[in-house]
Amino acid sequence: MPELTINGVAIDDTFAEAFDMRATAIIITAPTPAWAKEAARSMTGFATSIIGCGVEAGIERFLEADETPDGRVGVRVLLFAGSTSELQKQLQNRLGQCVLTATGSACYAGLESAEKLKLGDAVRYFGDGWQIAKRFGGKRYWRIPVMEGEFVCEATTGLVKTAVGGGNLLLLGKTPQATRRAAEAAVEAMRKVADVILPFPGGIVRSGSKVGAKYKGMIASTNDAYCPGLFGVVQSRLDPEIVSVLEIVIDGLSSQAVAEAMRAGMAAALALGPEAGAARLSAGNYGGKLGKHHFHLKDLAPKEFPS
Amino acid sequence: MSALRFFLREPPPERLDLSVLRPDRLAGLSPASMERLVLSTTRATLVVADLFRIIPGDAERVVIEGGSERFDGLGAGMTRGELILEGSAGCRAGQGMRGGRLVIRGNAGALAAAEMRGGELEITGDAGDFLGAPLPGGRLGMQGGVVLVRGSAGARAGDRQRRGLIVIEGGTGPYPASRMLAGTLIVCGEAGAMPGYLMRRGSLFAGKAALLPTFLPVRGDTSVFRRLLARALSPFSPRAAALVSGENLARFLGDQASLGKGEAFLAA
């Protein structure tokens, strides 16, 4: 299948198939970067895949004090789900359990849109009648008295209905170490792209899945075509020299953001070459009939590569 | 296109109702039909032409040159555009206003911003009694928008205020934030006697005030809220922003003789 080779790395003539998702963004601020990160890490924990977690979430970027509504340092968190109602449910559970509880935190809308999701409006009753609504500067905030002092939270946040989930890149390497190195380099480059998150641990999935299983009731199971341990036994997509495969899944607020992240990740992986990094790049799809968005690797590969 | 201007020729012989001279009502009118608008409040009919000279212009920006404390109802009910009075106004300036911007370069009489719902009102001088209050017999005072008074206000500022923001850069007469329901009233100078009398909810900030014993001192960090408020205030009132973001503000909850969910912040 490889049709294109850049810097000695083969690039499959295939595409990543991605889906429409509902997404939102919030800003969490805190007195220190460490506490902002702590609240965001807690909120985006167990949020790798909607298959088992209901939502895919991650830290998009860290914000300087002059980028946040209250002039404190913060983080921007993105959350993606399959439906608006599931997104709302996950948002308010995670806000209530992970951000409201985090010392020093405050929470604001991370994007603007006509349609809104409840933010403070969903957790205000924690104040048991002592919550205070304040409207100024075109925004509405809730102030909820807590043991530490006060939790300030904007009433609503925005909703994106045209977000894209499931953009992906497969890195196939000759050793586990080289494959991991390529994936780490790609993740580092992708994290610099705005409006995307990589929901899996460290941005990387080692257990990519296929749809369905031999067992009844399982909606996803191991992607045997890419398991090196099954090479030759199953209908494999691997070459004899491939020993390890890692995947990077990308969720973005727009298809342009996902494409930009894939472009950046591919360039970073390719720069390592086939020995130090991945020997082959590929992408996961379901034949193109399930997802609206197709990201062809050959379109995203760097046109000119400095050798 | 430059502003539509009205020049006052001589002091008005009686109290006037200027609520017709607002951008949304003047839009589309010819100068001749503007001259026929009735301003009088007695049986003696007075029209615009009797008192003002008109310089035609864009009705979205109306300037009235020459004020009088007989100019009542200035900008009352306005919904858009800009109305500027170069002089002082009478009572009910900006009453029931819903949008747009009203500027009074002088003093305003009683009931300015009464029952206001939106938009911006700036008074460069002093405001009279019942700023942002209900009209006599009304149940709710100001319900939205922003009021900025560069000078001082009279008695009962923010009476029965329900929503919105009032900033008074000077002091006030007695009973500021009386019977307040919600919203924010900021008095940068000294608040008059009995601040927050029978206040239910809402926020009162004062540079100096003698609080009632029915306001109870509370503790706890409110700096995040005050930072947000200070940021919203800083473009138009750095003085109010400085008061609100101050390090040594004491917080009280009251009026405990009423619902008691209001708050008063006092600069130490």
C-alpha cells in the first residue's frame, strides 16, 4: 500500500476517518499554574474515549494571567461527546466533582456561541440558597460560598456542534522504543496546535480498536490487523519488519484544527526517519462510510521536506 | 454624518417632557416635523420650534445644547443610539431606558434611571434623590444597564434595585441601596446614613459608611469576584475599579432585619 516515502518513512495511501461531535471549552483559573493544572487534570481524567467514558476531554493549553477573565493563570479544557445532552451531563458532573472541589479554582466559558451549555447554572444549587448571581460586563456569574471562601463560575459556556472527533495517526516502527519516540515527537508537535486535544494517556493509544468483536455485546475489540503478535496469523496490515504500532487520536473544534494537528504530527514523526522513529505512517478508517471527515495522509504530508 | 443638534434659545417657561427627543423616535422625521413635536406639560402648548433651533443631522446621535432643571424625562424609554445633553436635566432622566447611551454633562434631578432596564446613563455632575429607584408606587427599581454618576447622588440611590450596575464616584444622601433586591451599587465616596436599609439581596460597595447593626461582619476571600467586577469597571470608572479591587475591604451580610442575603463591602 505505501505509495509515498519521505525521509525514508513510508506513508500509506489511506485516510483517517473522523466523526462529527459536540464540543465545549472551559477556562479554569487558579492562584498558581500547578493548581489550575490539578483541577483540569482531575476534570479530564477518565475521559479517553466516549466508548467507555462518555466524553473525551483534555487540556488544550495553559493560559497566562493576561489571557483569562479574572487575571489569574489558567488552563483551557476541551470536552467532546456524541450528543449535546451527554456533553451537558458530563460537563456538570465533572465541574461539580473536580473543579468546584479544587482549591483556589474558578471557572469560565472557553468559547462563545449562540447556543449555550449550563456551567454555573448547573452547579449553583450547591450553594443551598446562599448562591449569588452577578451580571456585569455582558456576562453572568454565580458565586457559591464554599468552606475555602467562594467558588466563582460563569453561568454558561458555548457549544460547538461541528466539532470533529477521531482524527488519528498510526505510527509503525521497527522497535517499541523507536515507535514510542516517534509518537512522543508527534504528540509534542500536535499539542502546539490550537483547538485540539489528544485524549489518551500522554496523547498516545497503544490499544487501537476495531469495530465489533467475536463476543456478543462488545462494540470494540483489539485491532488485530495491526497487532505485531498476530502477524501472519490474521489478515495483517503490517510488514514483516514492523514490531510495534502506536496510535494518536485527535479531537478538534473544527476539521481544520484536526488536519493541522495531523500535519504537525506527521512532520515531527517523519523528521526522525525510519530507524530512530517510525518506519511507516498510516491511519485508521472504517472504509469511509461511517465518518463524514476524511483526512488523507498524502494531502497532509509535508510537500517539501528538508533532507 | 454629524449629530442632530437642538440649541436651546431661552430658558423654558414651564417644565418640559423631553422624552420625544430621543434617537429612536426622531429617526426618519424631517426637521419640519421635529419642530412640531409637543414638549409642554400644561395646557399652553409648546413645541420644539418654540424653544429650540434645530441643526439637522443623524438622529442616531442627538445633542441638546443648553440644559435646564425643567428638562424632565430626558431619554426616557430610549432603546438605541446616543443622546447627549450639554447641560443639566430635570427629573426622570433615562427613566425606563432599555438601550443606547445617554450622557448628561451636568446634574440630573430626582428619579434618574428610575426603572431603567438597559443601556448606559452617564451623569457628569450630581444626581438627585431616588437614582435607579422605582417610580412612585412602582415595585421594582432599576432592572438592568449601567449608571455612572461622576458626582454625588441624593437620598435612596438604588432603592428597590433589581439588577444592573450603579456607580457613584462621589457620595450619597441617606439610605443608599434601601430595600435593594439584587444588582450592584458602588459608592466610591461616603454613603449617607442607614446604608442598605432593609436590603434583601444585592451588593453595596462604599468607600466610607456607618453600617447598621443589622449588617453582620463575615469573612472569606471574595477576591475572584471583585477582580472580575473591577475589570468590568476599569474602562469607565478607574476609581470604582480601585475601590472594588481593594485589599482591605470588609464584608457584611444584611439587612438582617429583612431577608439578609445582601452584602456590603466597606473600605477599611
